[in-house]
Amino acid sequence: MTTTGIDGSAMFRERTDQVLGGLSSTGQLKHLQTIEGPMGPRITIRDRGEVDCFCSNNYLGLANHPEVVEAGIEGLRKYGAGTASVRFICGTFQPHEHLENVIAEMLGVEASYTFVSCWTASEALFPTLCDPGDMIISDALNHACIIDAMRLATVIKKGVHKAVYQHSDMDDLRRVLSEARANADVTGVLWVVTDGVFSMEGDLGRLPEIRALCDEFGAMLVVDDSHGTGVMGETGRGTHEHWGMKGAEIDLFTGTLGKALGGGAGGYIAGSRAAIDLIIQRGRPTLFSNALPVTVACSAARAIELLMSEPERVARLRANVKAARDGIREVGFEVLESPTAICPIIVGETATAISMSNRLLDMGVFAIGFGYPVVPEGEARIRVQISAAHEPEHIERLIGALRTLKSES
Ligand SMILES: *Cc1c(COP(=O)(O)O)cnc(C)c1O
């Protein structure tokens, strides 16, 4: 017995038993599939064998592209495993600089800076660039990394405010902006932040309207285009290109290298030279955390170069997305109309989504069911994600499996 009468390890044991037991008994326990081989339209899952993959963010099929792989290997040979340092001490290799130039060029902005993930990039952005008196204004469905970065900003800098507007509701955004400007405590910069492509709905941030409101209220616009970069717009530059906007019309971008742009890992902030300089000088993740691994920097730079030199990948993705959406509707499922590569099929309860995704996997189609807390209760869904690497046969098998699922329901 402890002197306080409280046994922390027993208490914790009880906690894990309760949470995990609860998830298990209600059919909500996630099972991590182990993949034996590279990511691609067809993958090998341990104890399952080969299946068609519809749940990766490998939108352009670059994760296992020979040039992307080779660039990583060359980087590893030339520079070794890493810098063993944070960037400002002795942790910047030439490939980091090259990658950051390539990202800035792709987006049409002055500068960029990379991190080990987009999550980290978000946690660098808001706490560093916001000051007391500022307010961060966020779409209700923004990615978890934005939500947590906003919370962090308010803790690291007391007097940073935050507010949320209803998802893609421009009247509500106007209301929040007006109230912010009428608030005597909000004397600083207003920051409006939105996902470019919303990861669970597969819909688009309404960037031109948000930009206009930002201009009207003198606010800065931050777009996390993790699911849009490489996917949206004629040349895959991202959601702003889809809307006919230039990169410079977005004050700051965040994005990931762990999706369309090679799929390794890593994230970035991109925008004005001054903003990036402030991040380099003052960002806690830049000052206290290691650089992106050089293999990833080399692979990601090559992936972006492939995107820019071979825009036909983006066109193929667009055609695949249309074929998949049409097919999903044809077999009788509802899927949101949108040009993005994310096709969510809403099914209701978390357990239903999980059992449907298990049934799909039995039929050789790998698409994950998402439930609470990733999406609200009652809105669980199967999220189907399309890649430029899918051939017609893969999409036909997806539609065939969904047809069977529909006939069984
Ligand atoms: C996937 C995603 C992230 C996370 O990116 P990582 O690089 O894996 O941390 C951040 N923001 C959005 C909008 C995303 O979709």
C-alpha cells in the first residue's frame, strides 16, 4: 500500500481495462493491419494476402515511384541517416534547402520551412506567429492538428483568443469576424484558418469567399491543404488553384509530405519570407526538434518535381475520382458531390462502419470505417480514397464489392 492510499498503477490499469474493454464490447476496437510490401493500388496485408487499397492518401501513386525511392536512397548514401541536430545548430542539409525551394515554387510563394510532420508545422505556426490580442478563427471541421495548435497558442501566449465558425458557413464566419472586431480584448491580428480539403467530408474550403471576408476585415488567411496539394487544380498545386487563385493570395499554407507528395512523412509552412524567418527564429519545434530525415527530404523533393513535370497524373486522378463517385452512386450509396479524391459513404453508427469495412476487406477491398471520435456520433462512414495509380479494374472491383454490400444490407 502506498502512503497516500492511492495506487497510481492500479488506477491506470483499471482505466485502460475500462476504455479498451468498452471499445471491444461495442465493436469499436481498431485493428492495425500490417502491410508486407510497398504502398500502391494493390497491397499485401499480413494474414490476408493481396487486396485493392482504397484508404491510403497516396493520391498520385508516388509513394513507391522508382524515382522517389531512388532519390531517398541516394540521399541516404550521400548524407547518412540524418543531421543528429536541430536545424539552427547544425541540422540543415542541402536537400532541406532544396526541398524548401521546391515547395515554395510549387505553391508560388516566397519561402517555406519543413518539419517532421504537418502536425508539428501547425504547432509551430500559431504559437509562434500569434501574439496576445490576436484571435484565431477556425472552421468547425478543421483537422485535429489545427484545433490542438490553437489550444497550444492560447496556453503558450496568454491573451491569444480563439473562435470557431460553423463548417464552411460564410455568414457565420462574417459574424465571428464582426464580433472579434467589436471585442475590446481583440486588438491584434485576426487569423482565419481552414482546411483546403476537409479530410472526413471530402469537401472544399470556400477559399475565394473566405479570402474576400479576410480582406474586408483585415484578417490573415491560413490554409492547411494537406489533402489538396497534388490533388486539386489543373496542375495539382492545390485547392487555391481549383478556385482559380494564386498561391500568393493565401497568406500562409501548411501541408504534409506524407500524402500525395511522396507519402513518406513531413510537413511544411509556406508563405512570405518574413513569416518563415520568424518561424526559424522563434518556433519551438524549429528550435528544439530535429530536422526532417534527409531520405524523406530527397524523396519528397523528387515527388514534387514529378508532380510539376507530369501533370497528367493529376488528370488521371481526376478521371478516376469521377469514375469512382459515379460507380458508388450507381450501386445505391450516397456520396458527397465534390471534385476531391475523398469519397465518404455515410452509414451511421461506428460499429456499422467497422463491420462494413471488415466485410469489404473479406472481399479484397481495403477501405476504412471511421467513427466517433474521428467524426461525430451517428455520422460514421466508410472513407474511400482514390489514387491516380488505380487502374479501371481496381475501381471496378471496388464498385463490385460495394454492390454486394448493398445487396446484403
Ligand atoms: C493528414 C493531415 C495532417 C497531418 O499531416 P502529418 O504530416 O501526417 O502530420 C494535417 N492537416 C490536415 C488537414 C491533414 O489532412
